[in-house]
Amino acid sequence: MLSYYYRLNDRLNHRLNDRLNYQLYCRLSRKVLYIGALCLLSQTTLAGVYPLDINKELNGLKIVADTTRIDIGTVVVLKLTNYDQLKAVCRITFDPRIASRKTYKREIESGTTASVKYSPGRKPNRLTIDIICNPA
């Protein structure tokens, strides 16, 4: 009679262990799905971050170019600061490689800063900014 209770106890323990293992498996699989979803979301967010190539042709002028990205990489603001004693005329060309180039012209007085905001229609893979400055 005692062996019957031992066998019954073993069966119940196996069922309980199987059920606990299944619940643990379900919880772990949900966590793996959540982590996978987070990884995919972070990859799509990081996909908005593309490299900027800045080519400067300053012709001896003391001009500093600083870029800032807004809205997860869709808008680029370029700030040009003139530290030279001469007035500068700068031509800025944005080349997203997936659309046509956009060119801006700014006159920058001595000791001042000029800003250029560029917003591409689509997120580019790479953005090239050409800055050509000449004394006025």
C-alpha cells in the first residue's frame, strides 16, 4: 500500500513539474519576444541616424561649422560661425544621394553665426555637405 502512495506522489510531482516547466517556458518565451521587439525598434530608430560627410573649402577664412540633428535624424541644422575679421559669402550644398541636391547661400558678417536648416523628403543613407566660403 505504501508503494502505491509513493507512485502516486511521483506522478503528481511529475505533473506539477511539467506544469511549472511549461509556465516557465511560456514566461521566458514572452520575455524573448519582448526583447526581440525592443531590438527591432532600436534598430529602426538607429536606422534614422546616418553619417554626415562635411567637405570644407574655406579659402583661408576662420569659419567653424557645427551640425545638429533634430527629430531622430530627419532634420539637419548647420551653424556657420565666422571668427575672421572679413565678411564671408558661403555656399552650402546638401547632397542626400537619394534626391536632388539643395544649395543655400549665406553672407556671414564678422563675429556672427548663420544657420541653415535642411530637411530631406526621405531619410538618406548618407548626407554630404559641401561648404565653400570666400571673402566678400
